[in-house]
Amino acid sequence: MSKLVVTLPDGSKREFDEKVTPLDVANDISKGLGRAAIAAKVDGKKVDLYYDIEKDAEVEIITLNDEEGIDIFRHSSAHIMAQAIKNLWPDAKLAIGPPIKDGFYYDIEMEHRLSPEDLELIEKEMQKLIKKDISFERHELPREEALEFFDSLGESYKVELINDLPEDSIISYYNQEDFVDLCSGPHIPGSKLIKAYKLLSIAGAYWRGSEENAMLQRVYGTSWPKKSQLDDYLHRLEEAKKRDHRKLGKELDLFSFNNEIAPGFPFFHGKGMVLRNKLLEFWREVHEEYGYQEINTPIMLDRALWQQSGHWDHFRENMYFSEIDEREFAIKPMNCPGGIQVYKNSMHSYRDLPLLMSELGLVHRHELSGVLHGLMRVRAFTQDDAHIYMLPEQMEDELTKVFELVDKVYKVFGFNYHVELSTKPENAMGDDETWEYATNILEKVLKKINVKFVINPGDGAFYGPKIDFHLEDSIGRTWQCGTIQLDMMMPERFELEYVGEDGQKHRPVMIHRTALGSIERFIGILIEHYAGAFPTWLAPLQVQIIPVTDRSLDYAYKIEQKLVKEGIRVEVDSRSEKVGFKIREAQLSKVPFMLIIGDKEVESENVSVRLRSKGDIGEKSVEELIDMIKEEGETKSDSV
């Protein structure tokens, strides 16, 4: 009798006399792996531990040390939460409950309006279920039977989901005691594995993200294999609250929003504009160093241009429109079609290429009100775009230089980052062969410069594959900012040309790229990264002069004039308040340098210097102080 052969990820093989489960395979490898296993992959498909393997297969055991394992663990946590909610409010109808980064959520329709106090009730009910070590039992039904079954349960959202599946689909659902949920799985073997969890918040969410559909209640939670991991995560959440850019933006007088007259459109105040302009000065310095010429293009362009670019077909629902002289215009959601017109304005020779054009372009995108979030998600933002027009043989060199530029920018702010290579999406323009060629070029460059990356399938731009940079901030959160997109579609659609060495006309290749991404979003990230305590070169106010008494005021203003002449941003706090109060106020305002001036300093014509993070550093001459501040600016260091 032939043996059933299981091939493991390292290429080794194991033989069994009859059908086995992934749990059997894990135990055959080691008892320790058997205890750690929570699910498996069989021929690439994720399955439960008790799935029957009836023929030769490739098998990979999944544990809680794997990212996929944590997703399964959190998906099971969402199911336990949904069961607890149904136990407490039987009329609740379930929509979807996926795992997300660091947690999970479930969207639910119910008459009862959930409150923060209800989260404690749900947690207690979850604890009862977890103690029972409830198993997740998988069942399958033909499509029509599944429709009848979930209709009989009154789960209309599940019926809608099943209706969207192909006619010949086999539908799976899971039982947890009497609780039933439509789900493709897999799940953890039992609920006792969920040792540490916390329900975090309640929000509204439109069914399937459409304002035309019902508003559901979304319950967010987090779960971790160990309590210490949960404690660490909750601590990070508390730290994130303190750093919330919306809170700090108001306290530091940087920006505001007015949802009555301009929802999703930020208002930058004077101090916010100093921060913004210093950031853009740095951006311009770097781009001049790398040979870019800065351009500016109109904010509104004829509809025909957006049809030509493909945005009309692929991005129209996110665009704003206007009509002028009976012509339809679109407010630009992206800068590239306008930048292309600058290229087309002249005939170019191969000797002109590569041609590097940068643009700080204001773009508008119609975002749903539910996703707006301070500066992180707005409806109008400035994108630090650049477009590079090049010969095909210049692609690798130019992509490498772009990577160097982006890396240089992030290092100034102390950001670590990881890189993702995003491939062809479903709604892409162009053929598979062109996409594969462009994707291979990006992959080759990443390997050549020895950058680790992961593949992000199907998340490319509609006109080309891309490299995305995900920054890690000072408390470990990641933010997608910069992007490098390789585009062979737009040059074709816009009939871009250059005259080659042979005297004939040829198509250039384009790179679209951003370093900061959205300027507004990057400022929000910086606020939270630094917790509002910006390095001296970026700080809206660099120096606060604090006179001890009115006798020191004349000397304080004299120091202020000297610093202003040196281009230093400075203010005198002339209020009739105690010096301790003024110092606390300056500290709360995150001012890098505080100069305390009393009778002693007036007599010596020096200043007593207090640093934001280090406290008093003693008496300095004004010249020494100026040198310190200038060195901070020149090196872009963050030592105060």
C-alpha cells in the first residue's frame, strides 16, 4: 500500500500510512511543535489543525510566532467577541469581523446603542466563553443551502455576502456552541489560547464603506498571546494619545479645522507655517542637490486630460469637478498629468534625459467623512511629487538615485523604515508582459542596493508597480509615506517622445515619486514622532527669553534683536509672571532654548541657558549661544 507523503517547508518529507491532520504532522515533527501549532497551510491553503490531508501535500505548520498565526488568533478573538455580543443582545445582526493590525473589529447592526460601559459587559461575557475553551467547528454547505440557513437565522448581511460568491461556491461556517458565523477560516483550536485581550472603542461604520448603506456599530478590540504583550501595547496606546497630533496641533497653535465651513481642509496658523516652510526649505535643498528643477502646474485641468491619463476611469469617484464656459474641468487629485504637459511643451533629445522635475502640488481628493483624521487624512494636501523622464537604459541608475534621496531625507528625522514592492492591481492599465518587465526592474534595483523588501500583491498604482516606504516612528508605529512608481503607460497614453541618437522619435520611461508623500500628513507624523518637541531647526519658536524682573527687559530685547539678525526665531516673555511659571509655559510649548535673564546676566552681558530636555546648562555668552543654535540647524541634529 502506498504511503501518504507530506513535504515540509525545508524540503524534507514524512510518510504516513493513512490520511492525517496538520496536528498529526506537527506532533510527528515534535511534541513541542504539536503544542504550539494553531493552524497550517496545505498546498498553500490555510486550514484548521483538524483538516483531513488525504493525498500527498506540502504542509507548513502555523504557530503564534508567525504573522499569519497572529492574524488567525485575532480573527478567532473577533468571533468570541461576536458570540459574547449575541449572548447579551440576541437581536444583533453580524456583518464582518476581520483581524487588523494589532487587533480586530466586528461590525454589527443592533437597536441597542453601545456605550463604553457596555465594553466591560462584553469583556466579562468573553471571559466566560474563553474559560470554557470553546472549539471552533467548521462546516460546509452548498451555496443554496447556505443561503437558506443564514436567512433562517435572520443574518441578512451574511446572506448578502453569500449572494456575492460564485454560483458553485462551497460555503463554510463555524460553530462555537450555539453561535454560528459565516467564515472561511481557519481558526485556533480552542478559545483558551486567548489569554490577553481588551475591547478598545466603538465607532460608526457604513456597511461596505458606502454612505448609501446602513450605519453599523463597529467594536474594536485587541488580543495578544501573553498579558505582558497586551500591557506593552496598552502603554503604547497611552503614549500615542499624549502624542496625538490633533491635540498637540491645538496646544502648540500649529493648525486647526472648521468642520462647519471646510470639513477635511486644514487651516495652518503662523507657527504651523514656520514648521511647514522649514520642512519645505530642507526639501528644496535636497532636490537642488540631486539636480531637480521645480515646476508648478494648474490646480484645475480639462476633463479630457483626465480621460487621457486614465484617472477618469480609475479614480473618478475620488475627484472634484467644476464647469467653466460650458466645459467640464476636474480639480487635480494628482500632479502627473499637469507635469507631463510641461515635458510636452518642448521637444527633447536623448542628451536632455534624464529630465528631473519636482513639484509641491496642491491636490484634492474626495474622502468619505468617516475616514477623515486630522492631518493624516484630509481632502486637500500638498504632494511632494517628482517625475523623471528617462531613457530605458537609465532606469536602474535613476531608481537607485531616487532611493538614495528618499533614504537621505528619512535619516535626517531619525526614521527607520521597511520597503514593500507592490504589484499589478485588478484595475490596472496595460498588459501583463509590460507589468512583469517593470516589476522585475524594481525588484532588481532593490536587490542590487541590498534592501530587504516584501511583496505586496495587487497594490500597485493603476499605471505601474511601485516601491512604498513605511516609516517607523519613535514609539514603533509605521506610516506609509514615500513611494517610487515605474510607469510605462502614461508616456504611451500621452505620446511622449524624445529624439534618439539615431535621429528617430522614441518613448521615454517615467518615474513618479514622493519622498514625504502628503506634506500635511508628514507634518502630522512629525508632530507625533517628536511629541511636539521639534529639533531646533524645525521648531516654530527656537528661543524663549525669560526676564526675571522688569529690570531685565531692556537687556532681553537687546538679546532678541541680536538673535533675530542671525535668523533665529525668538520671543521675549514680558508678562508680569513669576519666572517659574514662565519656564513651565515655555517647557509646555516645547521651546528648545530658554534664556533666563536676571541682574547677574545683565551685569555680565551673558545669558543663563536652559535646554528643553536637559535643563540648565549654565551661563553662556550670546556668541556661544548663537553658535550652538546655528550648529543645530546646519547639522539638523536633535540634541536639545
